[in-house]
Amino acid sequence: MALSKSIVVATEYFAKNVLMTELSVTDSRVGDGVYCSSIDVIGSENYTFFIYICNKSLTKMSSLFLYVDEPDETTKRDLVCEIANVIVGRAKVEASEKFDYKFDISTPKFIGTDEKVPSHELELNFLFEGETFTVIGKKN
């Protein structure tokens, strides 16, 4: 599927070019008690993507992305939304250039903390500095 491949490439791009680190796809998934944001993909098929990141990973990402070593709650909430925006925005470019698949994206929304991560058929798990974060796509 063009969209899931584009999300993987975009997430790797985010790690390499924004965080200046590497990540890998993994079978393990993030645990519960995470920060969650969502962003809609509007095209020939509509999806909502959910980004789930644990506090430890989000704090590391804040340090690498924002140069803020001890982010407050507002910063963490904004950051998990910005990460969704960067990843899905880059996926939009990838899908268009490589698969001629075009779509629009919404403004990301903060969903909450301590969210339980549901299982879903379109689930991508990434290993970032020893911690897993999860991207789930739900067809609308």
C-alpha cells in the first residue's frame, strides 16, 4: 500500500533529518501510558493516523528537535502534534512523488496522555533509542 510505505519512509526521514538519529521498524509495540495525537488524511481514501509516543521517547525527541531537555506538559502536547504533522506531511510528499498518490492532511490534534494503544491492521512500530513508538492508521 502506497500510504503505509510512505509513512515508513517519512518516519525514517524524520529520524534522520530532524532528530539526526536512526530508527528501525520493529515488531514490538509501544506500551500504554503514552502521549497521542491524530491527523487526518483526506484523499481517494480517508484515514486518521494516530501517533503514540511514551514520555521517555518524547522527552528525548524534545531535546533533539526543540533543544528543550526538560519539556513541560504543554511542550510535550505540542510536540506530539508537530511530530504527526512532520511525518504525515512528509508522507504526502513521498506518496505523491513515488506513487502518484495525492491527499490532503488536517491540522493535528492532541488526543491525550495515558492512552491505551489499540490494535489495528495498519500499525507501524518504530524503535527509537531503545524505545518503541507506534503509528496507527484507521480507515474512515
